Amino acid sequence: MAEVINPAIVPKVTLPSGEQVPCVGMGTFGSDRVSAEDVSAAVAGAIRSGYRMFDCAACYGNEHEIGQVFKDAFDEGVVERKDLFIMTKVWNDMHRRVEEACDKSIKDLQCDYVDMYYIHWPFPNYHAPGCDVDSRNPDSKPFSVEEFMDTYRQCEALVEKGKIRYIGISNMTIPKLEAVLPLMKIKPAACELELHPCFQQQEQYDYLVAHNIQPVGYMPLGSPRRPERDICPEDVADMQTPEMQEIAKAHGVHPALIALKWAHQRGEISIPFSVHNYVSNLKCVTEDPLTDEEMAKIGTLEKGNRLVKGQVFLWEGAKDWHDLWDEEGYIVK
């Protein structure tokens, strides 16, 4: 029997509403390497091991299988629906039909409502699942405030209908946030962004905190098993840096757990995915915290090491993936 972590001892993060949620959730993106069956089996184990937050998405292609796992857990009395914080996302090809996409996710996940519904990417640029890095959709366009706000207003309507409890945003930039935040009736509760020791995004992190938006870090381990299309020769392997190795050795644990301790102590929610190590990923935030010196040392590891570059979303006329991220401080058109 796998070890069980009492959900009550998992540290909490307070959302802008005042609701407290776990500081670690389970990601469910198999990175095009793990089948829907294996992901859902890991979710089944994770619920029984003490996980109460799950980060799903329509485009991961496994919500139907995960939904059966949720239903089994409800039917067996392992958890009640109100005990879980279920997050999912509208995919780029459904920006004009958000309610339809949300209804399908709710049906597939067998969860009655969604706790946090994210706009997965801030534009409708679509790519086929499992595509390669050079794939381009001729219909792709640069970010549009009007298009994004149309999508966002559909999400606001879903809050008012009780289908979702919170709206999340994802893969945003400060210039894009500056353009859209003043236009929102219901403020986003959280923003998912890539966060790990060699890509800390401190400026955007601080911006989110200052605007009362909870940072949720994806790829918190530097994702050694990300899709092939996202692997470039210049990428840094966070967990192999001497500093991470040294701190891990001092604590007698794998560097992955040091990355998760750092994320928690920094104040973010992290959503690691693992088929086998999910118990230790949750347990590590309940014990043996990093020292201030260790936190400071990890703080020096920023290397601008963006791993999800988003090349497949580029539009005609864009120079390269840097255009997606508004690195010069303005929205690239």
C-alpha cells in the first residue's frame, strides 16, 4: 500500500477569495510520452495518497479516463467532490465556444463543476496534438485584446452560471496583462506560467502577486520528459546544476524535491506530474524545509531557461518564438 499523506498537513495557499487550497497539485500532461491510461492510474493513486488538487486540460486527451477515476473515488467514498480542487483549460480552437468546451470537460471529468477554468493560451492559434516543432497553422494570428476579452467574457458568464468557480489565465506576459486586466469584470484568481529554478520569471511573478493573482508553476522540475518538440540544445537541466545537487545531498533527497520545496517556500502552487514519484512530490512540502541560505542560493540560478517556447503557435510574419513572450516590454504584433 502506498504511503498516505494526510491532506490536512499539506500546506495551503490562500486564493484572492480567501479560500485555502493545497500548495501542490498533480499535473496530468503526459508530455506525449505517457498514455491516458497511465496518467489516470497515477491520478487514482494520487487521490488515495492525499492529493486534493488536479490540473487537467482538454488538449491533454485524457479527461475522459481521469473522469472515470474521479467517479470511482466518489462512488467508493475515498473523497467527496467538494474535497477536490479540479482545474482544467479551454483549448485554443474553442475560444469562440467556451461554454461548449467547458461542458465537455465537466462531462468527461464527471465533476459537476470546475473549480478553476483557465484560458490555456492567450490566442486561438491551434496545433494538432503531438505535432513537431516546425508545424505552423496558416490561420494563426498575433495576440488580440478583443479576441482574448471575448474568450474571457465567456468565462465570466460561466462563473455566473455556476459551472466554474474561478477563472485562470495562462502563458501570459506583463504587457498582455496590462492590456486586459482593466477590462475584466471578474478578476482571474490564478495564472499558470512556467516556473523552475533556472526560469524563475521574477518580474512576472512579482507582478502577479502585486495584482492579487496566485502564481501556479508548471514544469516545476524543469521537465526533463517534456515533448521532443520543446527540447533545444541550449536548454539547461535545472536538477543537474551543482547548486541543486549540493542542496539535495545536504537533505538526502532527489533534486526534484528541492525544486518543489523551493517553489512552495516561494509562495507558488506547483503542479508536477509523475507516474511513480507523486507521493514524495507531495510529502516533501510537509517536512524538512530549505534554509534561508539555500533559498537564496537557488535564487541565483536564473538562466532565462524557458523550456516551453511555443513555436507551434507562431503566426505568419513572426520572427521566432521570442515574439510570443513580449520580451521587449510591448505586445508583438
